[in-house]
Amino acid sequence: MPQDSGDWFVRHKNIYYDTDDITEAQTEELFLCGSCRGLLKVVSRTTKNPACLGIEIPLHACDACRSLGYSIYEEAQVKEGYRFAQFINRRDKEYSRHGF
């Protein structure tokens, strides 16, 4: 597990929804920041939907994590590698969705 600030903690999850026969592969990445809780990035793929992205900037985010969150979200929109993207900026109460 990463110990230093600036690393990413990554967790992979596979979830099966038996009611709809859907398998989801989810990757959660948490930016480990020494100044705030850190930025959360979630990428999800299912057997029925292409890749989706979620970005969450926490309530008391530092400027570096806020900037990183915006960069990841903007890059995702330009590259169009995700069918859907959702951006949650709790610090500035800004919420946005792309592809919905």
C-alpha cells in the first residue's frame, strides 16, 4: 500500500447483479494527499454499458486536489474514452455530467 503523499491507492472490485444479470468491473482510485482527504476517481464497466467515469473532489479539498480533479474530468471529455462522466465538486458545490 502506498505510504507517501502523491500516490494513488487503487482497489478493484467485481460486482454481479443477479436480478439483471449484469457484471460490473469497478476501479476506485484515491489520490493520497497530505493536505486533505484526497481526490476520488471511479471507473466502471459493465457487461451492458461501456466505461463510465466518476470524479469526486471532497468538501475540504486542497487546491492541488481540486485542480487534479478538474484536469482528469476535462481530459476525459476531450478523449471521449468514457460513455458517461460525472463530476462532483463538493468544495465549490459544483456538479456536472457528460454523456447523459
